[in-house]
Amino acid sequence: MLIITELMEKIAEEFKEACTKYFLGEVTLEEVHAVGKKTGVYPERNRAGESYTIRVRIPSGVIRFKQLNRITEIAKLYTENRAHITTRQNIQLTGVKLKDAAVILNELMEVGISTLGTTGPGPRNITAPPMSGYEIGETFDIVPYALSAINYLLKSEENLSLAAKYQIGFSNSDKDYGKARISDLGFIADIRDGVKGFRVFGGGGMGGIARSGILLNEFIRDDEIYLYIDAMKRVLNEQAGIETVGMKVRTRHLLNKIGDDEFLKVFNQALLVDKLNLGSLKENSTYVEEKKYEIEIENSELIEECSDSSPDIENWVIKTKINGKYVIEYKPQSGNIDSEKINLLTDLISKLDYKTVIRVGMEQNILIIGVKIEDISKFKAILGEELYTNSVPRVVSCTGNRICRIGITDSRKLSEEIYKNISEISNLPDINISGCPSSCGKHHAAEIGFYGRKRREESGVIDVYRVFLGGNVHESEIEMAKEYGEITEYNVVPFLKELSDSFKESGKEKFKIFVKENREKIEEIVKRYYR
């Protein structure tokens, strides 16, 4: 789990003091925001001084029910029940009053939760497959390594002031559900000659210009991950910050600018520096961080096996590698958590005579892992339509311009409109929506993606969405979604209905095959909904 450190307490106290001074008229709001950026507190669109978002770090999606319950209690008490799951396995509390923000930070730390570094130029949440440790066919459980890496990065205050945000992903197999290959730095589990380790990728990421990373090393031992984390941090600070400017200070932009070979050369030079530093650490026994590269791991919580008397289960129930234990997926609409459902789930789980584990996923979902088959109906009764049963597509959306300062369109409104018509497009794959090119909704990685922008016409400015199809980031050959044109916001649902009908008529089993074989036809459909 996340280790609550003196640094976390110190920064939270600095934020509290800044808020107090602001209300006394001793400092400006900008000075409060400068500290808030380190603590994951930031102003909402056009509401600085009034309404704020607090981004809560759920490390690699690992959380306990008492922690989730506390988050929803805080949301109910301070924010009119507004808790939103992000696509990096965090939970955002929106509509927070500035006077309550510091109180919330302390209440979160009391149950082992921190917001340190979740915004601003620092280490963002390290992503990991939510099923890691329990997934059938995984190479090995990578969650202990991801948690170790988070705790390692959050030890130092200097990591809160990098040249840009730093995104890392870990995956437990080549399926790459941790999105390692579309991160600044990514680790995919591998075993060579009985030795645990990782293939390492770098220079990937989402945004206006999305791309997958390149292979940095075919295999490193599991105790070398800190070296690679520090080396990519050095590239980000010393190279990306020099070669690129403004919003383009990211490793993927550096990779695009200098090319694969030069990027690999730059990275290996940075890696050499850190290896030399490690050598000097070992020679200097008085250095306080002599053991800084020893990996500290805490294994995932154990779930006991049980006899499985009901092998015939519905196809939406996810099996685990633990005999007789299954997974329930709670997919709240638009990622907005219902606190009453969490209360009911907490009460149900407390009455079970066996252990379960929960994880926050990257599709704005929560997985309850380790459920016995005979208890699934009890969870179904609580979750209702928000129990994911694979019968309709998931719809993933960023917060949009209601809250986000750089949001262009109201992506959440579009998400809600799609949900109203979800039964009519049930054969389509998951749909991802971003309210701007930043791709917080991960539209580039989706089989169906949209990102919002404004278009000026004679009648005025209207909201439009660019259409992206065919994304696939879970196979060995990564493919970013391709753009198919632009449609007006009010035409998105009719477009999806026609796309659904066309897919059905094609007779193709997989949507990605339909897309590859029917580009011209799909482009014609898009054109019909341009206005």
C-alpha cells in the first residue's frame, strides 16, 4: 500500500497554512495554487477561489474498502456526493470549497491515502492491470513493484518539480492492460531462465499527438527498475525540457523530434549516469541513501481457494486464477461513484465469511475480486444496471468543460446522452470520450473514440467531435486509433446507431475487422453527420 510519509504531511501542512493566510489576506490565491499543485488540489473552470477538485491517488488501483468508504463519506459531506473515477485509477472529488480542502487532505491521510503529486509536474499515478495477482495467464503479479515504484518516487520533494508530468505503467503480461507501451516509461513482466524481470518501453503517451513507446531493453532484472525510473526522469528533465517547450515537454515529443535511435542513445546515456551514481553510492558507506536501489515490495493480499460447485456461469462473470473465486465489475455511469452503493457493498462484504479484494480500474470501474459464485446475485441486486455484464459497451469520459480548465466540450454530457441510448448500440465495443485533445478519456487507445473541439460557423460556434476508430493497445502490435472525420455533438448518437447497424449488417464478428475492411464506407457515414 501507499506509505504515508513526513513529506506528505509537510506539504499538506504547507497547503493548510497557505489557505489560512489567504483567508487572512496575507497571501494571494496564486500562492495558494502553487502549493495546491503539489497536493493534488486545483481550481475548477472559472471558479478559482470558490470550487476545487482534489485528485486522490489510488496507487495502481489498490485500495481497501474502508478507504473507498471514507472517500465516499468525504464526497457526501463536502462535495454533494461528487466522486469521479479517472482513467489513471485515481478518484477525483469535485466541487470542494477551498476552506474544506486542507481538512479533506488530513482526513484522507488518516486512512492511508495521499494526494501528493497527482497534479502538476511530477510522478502521476503508476498504472497497473486491476486483475494483477489474480489474473489467469499472467506472467507474475506486478502490483508489488508498481507500489514500490510509487513509494520510491514520492520520497523526494524534488520529484514534485519535474519538467513535466511523469507517467509510468506496469503490466503483468503482453496484453498490456497497464498501458506500459503508451507511457513515458513502461515495464512488462517477463521471466528469463527463472529470473523475474521486465521488458522496458519508453517515450509513449496520449495527447494531441499520441504514440506508443519504443523498446528500451529486452530484459532487466526486477531489482533494476529504480535505475530505469531515474534515467527516464533525467531524460524528461534534462533533454525533453531543452529540446521541446510548453505543452510539448514530454518524452513522446522528444522521441518524435529526434527519432528512435537518438532517443535510445539519450536514454542509455542517462542510464549510464545513474549506474555510475549507484557505484559511487556503494563505495561511500556514509551516504544516507546507500540502499536507495533496493526494491521494497509488499505482496498482493491473498485470497483463499474454495470448492467450485457451479462451473457453468454467465459469460460476463470474470474468472480468477484462484479456484472457485470470481470478479464483479462495478461500472458507474460516467465514472461517478454512488456513495449509497458503496455503503451497501461495504455492508455486504463485511458479512461474507471469506476475504475479497477491490481494485480501481482504468475504464472508470471498480473490480471486486474473490467473490464466490453463490454470492454474485447479492452484488447484482445492489449494483443493478451499473453491474457490467458485457451486454453493452462501457462509456469512458473525462470530466469535460464543466470542471476542467482546459476542457473544450462537455464530454460528460455526451457520455450521459450515449448511455440513454446504450441498448440500441449494444453490439459496439467500448467508447472513449475526451473533451479536448489532451486525451484524458484515452480516445486514441479506443476502438471507438471521440475528442471535442469548437467549430465556427455562420450561425455561431458549435461543439463538434472528431471520430477515431480502430485503436488497439492490448496486443503485441499496438495500433493507435485513426481519425475518420468530424461530426456535430448532437449527431454523435445517430452516428453510433448507424455505425452499429452497419457493423451488424457486415456479419463480421469483431469490430476491428469491420473497421479495417470498411474505411471508405465509414467515412461516408461520418460525412453525413458533419452538420
